[in-house]
Amino acid sequence: MNDPVDGPAAPADDPLARERSHLTASRAALRAMREDVEALDIRDVTANWVNAEVLQRQIDERIKALADLSDTPLFFGRLDYLRAPGAEQAEGAEGEQFYIGRRHVHDADGDPMVIDWRAPVSQPFYRASKKDPMDVGLRRRFGYTGGDLTAYEDEHLSDPAEAAATSKLLQQEIERPRVGPMRDIVATIQPEQDEIVRSGLSGSVCVQGGPGTGKTAVGLHRVAYLLYAHRERLARTGTLVVGPNRSFLHYIEQVLPALGELAVAQATVDDLVAHVEVRGTDDATAATVKGDARMAEVLRRALYSHVAMPTEPVVVVRGSRRWRVPAYELEEIVRQLLDRDIRYGAAREALPQRIAHAVLVQMERAGEAPDDRVQDAVARNAAVKAAVKAVWPAADPVKLVLRLLGDAEFLAEHAEGLLDEQEQKAVLWAKPARSVKSAKWSAADTVLIDEAADLIRRTPSLGHVVLDEAQDLSPMQYRAVGRRCSTGSATVLGDLAQGTTPWATRGWEEALSHLGKPDAVVEELTAGFRVPTDVITYASRLLPHIAPGLTPVASIRENPGFFEVRGASGPDDVVAACRELLTREGSVGLVAADPRIPDLTAALASAGLPHVSPGEETTESTRLTLVPASLAKGLEYDYVLLDEPRAIVEAEPDERTGLRRLYVTLTRAVSGLIITHSAPLPSQLTRSGNDVRVGLSGPAKAD
């Protein structure tokens, strides 16, 4: 593989100059495509104002999709296919050359200038290798500064020596210091990731990946690919990305346009189940019990306890005739509906029609010839309505949960054999709420309400759901997400070692069962692209204690990264370490246990060191982010200063959760990590008996 070629200017016959020229021409072609759409006159092709509105909206969306994102590379690679007469070719014709980028661009004659990365002909850019070149003679990667093409790197796949080398541009893109939005990820996808990205829509997949293995990149690429490959189908059924917090969703908004998609529905789990306003909190025990899958059966029992077997007949008067449906026949109808196991609300709607049908049978036996209109009229009869109200009353999911959490006897009746006395006591409110509005609902309560709502009325299903940071979900939350893709498929992303809730997932088989996707394929990513070698090796000391069955991440980074563990006597030493890291290029994250954040905030202010909070954009003048450990998941910084590891562990309700939180915070750095501590480090980090060897670079020392 050739070293990257770069430079500010080049002669006309220089390859870099030609590539820059193609970039300029491609941007001009994209601009022309946009102008053609803007110039469309729809006045003579629309029959009415409704059609005009629909067509105009489609045109506006097309114009938006054709926008040239100035800071995002229009293409990032090139494929040159081999000239091999008589040999079977890949999708590209022999000798053809294709530029691979974020969207399709064609010239005035309709010839492609840039191929969408999701198109089949682009696949060899990600998959071609020394062992299987896929008829590609040369793969060229491009390096950019902002939107300017500044370098290229060639990989001759027919040359084994070059094909075995690691892409320096790829390494540089992963390690590139940055300020502001997340780096562009479309050019860095790897073969094993691409295989998951392009898997079929009908099947569900679960991706287990440690820090820096690119599982989020896989999820975003996958939703963009599926929307490209199955656009019409997913336009009807819908697509959703579920993330852990608002910061993650903001990240999606920044990244998806670079993948060719501008509008993808996104939400947190809390958004999905927002039936009531959350104003309360649960302790760990209560939240764990409320999130347990057994609560689904408790709710089902409580709901169907409202159904009462009829004891009186129904008498329907029509004209001079009286039609009597005896109680035993009504009971048979009710039991049939219960046996069918259909939704509570659907069964309640079916009941008056079933009673009316029983009346029509009697009419027919008496020689009458009733039709559907008569059956509908009987179903609306006052006597039938009264019977339905008494036998199968209307139910409200919020009021059902309100009673269950506030009435000890009602809970005990329906939790018998499911929850023991201590568990029942844990979920009961200390002071029952007087009304739905006065109740201080917790996040776990809203999930229970969502479950009850689905028991009454089926939740609409989407075509595909991507669920990230899935390891932190409770079984009941999995059920809530699973309802949104019950007839579709799912992409589940997570890392068992990073589960930081007391109810965190212990195994993917169980989690996928709660999601309703027990047949999902589980893929494991173990190659680390983001976290430096020495950092991930040190963090992996915790794996035997937090996720014994997981394979440690193996960093493929050539740069081992900067890593140091040092003692600190107080906040002043932490501030000094921040100043030290800020002398380097890139972003800096100061990560600390949540209870220590106020003191560190005061120390930074006293030292005149500006900083931002997670979710706020850094700038050239303010590159430091103060990160509570509870919000660190999913974030990354070029350099991280980790304050007091023991405090991070002790801030959690139990040691297992604390060590998992520590693992998360240890793996947020892209280029370097400094750990400062005055208290002893957790024994799991210092114990020499662990199977993982730790290497320290530079002036580091193992305290």
C-alpha cells in the first residue's frame, strides 16, 4: 500500500490534481441536479390542490436531499476494476472506475460520477481483501481537511504485500483530533461490520461489541442501508432509531446526513412510553422489580379481573318481539373471547356483535331474514350495551396501574405466586395517589402503563427498529421496544460489560426473548478501532469481574496511545492535569463520579478554566467537557482525564454496577488517558492475578 500522497497544489498531470478536479466537477453536477429539481413546474401535472401539495412536498424533500454538505466529503473512495477479458466480473464492468460516496451523483448525460455507498457496486470498497479482491485492482482512499480533498492512498489488491498493509488514512481518520461534531464514519466501516450492515430486512440481528468496536456506526449504517434497499416498504411501515439519551439522538442528527439519509424517526425508550408526566423516582429495588418481566403477568391478571361472568340473561326488544339470550349462552360467548387471547379492547368491541349474532340466530329460526344492518342495530341496543358494561367494562391503562401501585390488597391478589411480600412492598407507593394527575409517576411506572395499554389495544408495529445501548434496558423496557417491531425486524446494539443499571442485561438470549426476537442472530465485534491499545488493555482488567464470558477487545491501532496513572492530592492537581491535556490538539473530557462534579466545577471556575457540559458543542477556545460518570456512555474525547476511579464505583448501588460504570469511563478516550486518584484504586484494577496484561506507555506507572 502506498503512503498517503498530499499537498496544497499539484501539476495538471498529478493524480491528486485530477481527483480534486473530479471533486469539483461532482459538486457542480450535484448542484445542477438540485437546480433541475428546483426548476420543475408542476402546475400542468396536478389535478387538484391536494395532489399539488403532495407533489410539492416530495420535491422539497428531494431538493433537501440534494444539498451539498460543504464539510462532508462527497466521495471518500475509488474502485478500479481489473481488465480481465473472459473472466467472470463483479457488478462493475471490467476496467471501469467508480467513485464511492455518501450519495449518487450523475452528470448531464446521466453517467454516474459518484456511486452511493449503499449500492451493490460499492460493496467491494468495504469487503475486498487480499484473499478475495472481488475483481478490484485498485482501491483508493481519500483524505480530507474539512471539505477539501488533501490526500489519497492506493491499495493494489493484486499485490499481496500491499493488500496486507493497514490503511494509514483510515488510521488517521479514526485518530484525527477534532473539535465540535462527531467525525464522519461512513469511510471507516470495516468488512465484518459491512456484512452486518447489508444483512436482510426480514431478519433481526444483535451486535455485541466492546468499546470502540463501532457498533453504533453499524447501527446507523444499517438503518441508512435498509432505507436505501427497501425504501418503498419502509416508507409504508416506518423505521425508528431508539437511543439512550438526547445527546445520542443529537449525534444521529449530525451523522445520518453523511450516510445519505436526512430524516429518520428517533426516540428514547422514555419517549416511547410517555403516557404520563414523570415527576417521581424509584430506588434501585423498586425499579428492578417494576422492570421485571413478571410484572407483565401481574398487569394481565389485574386487567382481566374486571371481566365478570354474566348471571342474568339479555332481553332485546324489537317491535312486538322479545329475544332472550340466556346467561349460560352469554357465559359461553365470554369464555370463547377469553380463550382467543385477543386484546382486551378488541374483545370488548367484539362482545356486542357476538350477542347480536346470538339474537339473529333466534330470528332466523323464527322465520325472519335479518341482515347485517339488523345485527348492528341489535349490537347497539340498550340492553346489550348494559350487559357489555357489566360483563366487560372499559379499562384505562393509567388508572389500572394507579390502582395496582396504590392498593396493597389489589396488588397482592394479582401478584400471588409471582412477587413475594418484599417485592410487593417495594413497588407499592408509600402514600397512594388520589388521582392520575396527582401521582408522582416514575420512569418505570410509564413502562408498566405502556404494557397495560398494549394489553387493551395493540401497539402499532414498525418495519424496523434500531436499538442502541440495549444492555441497560429492563425486561419490561425490552417488551416496550419489541411491541414497536412485533411484525418487523430489529437491530440490537450493546455491550454486556457496559450495563450500568441494577437490572442490566446479563445475556443476549434472555434479552432477545423479552424483545420478542428469540431467533435473532448474535454477532460479536472484537476488533477495536477507537480506544488505544494500552487504554483498552488496562480497562479489560475489569472484564473477569463484570462480564466473565466476553472476549476482550483487541485494539488494531498502531498508535498505543498516551496513558498514565498518577496520584493526586486534591482538585488543584486535577485542574493542572486538565491544563496539561489542553496543550494537545483535540477535545478533552474530565470524567468524574457524579457527587464530585460540584467540587470540580468550582475548582475549574476558580482556575479560570472554561468548560461545557455533555451535549454542548466544544469550540476552539473551549475544548474541555466536564462529564458526570452517569452520562459518559456513548461519548468520546481525544483525551480523557479520569478522576478518582474508586469514587465512581462507590457512587453506584452495588459493586457490579460500579465496576461496569468504571469500565465505561475508562474507555472514552481516542488518543490518551490520565487517571488521577488520592484514594486507593479498586482492587480489580491492581490485582496482578487477572488474565489481562496491561502495558503502559510513556511516563506511566502502575499505582
